[in-house]
Amino acid sequence: MTDVIVYGREGCHLCEDLEADLERLAGEHGFSIITRDVDRDPAWRARHGDRVPVVEVDGEVVCEYFLDPATLIARLESKN
């Protein structure tokens, strides 16, 4: 199962919306979601700053701020 990593922060409405959208897709496309709060790790904070949410697959940024389902699904399918 592929991990989809979401970098976000507490209280971020864009992060919450994106995670809800991801959860709907996860059941259909068989991936797991890992959420990382950028404020809990200095390296994550330095890398992303205020640019959240960010979705990554295998270290590659797939989308920022809003979920792009087509791009995410294409990226996941390219792994197969």
C-alpha cells in the first residue's frame, strides 16, 4: 500500500478539507494517509513554512493547498 503524506498544521481549514477529500479517495484507490504537522518538526517547518497543506508521494510533491485528484491518482497509478 502506498503512503500519501500530508504536511499541514493544527487549525488549518485547507488542511482539514484536503484530508477529508483524501480519505474519500483512499478507500477507492487503496492508499494510506500519513499526516505530519509542520510545526512539530523544524525540518518540516523549514521546508514548508506557511505553504500547507502539501501532498507528497514518495518524496514528490503532488499538490499544494488544494487536492488535485487527477494528478494524485495518475501518480499513484504510475507506481504500479
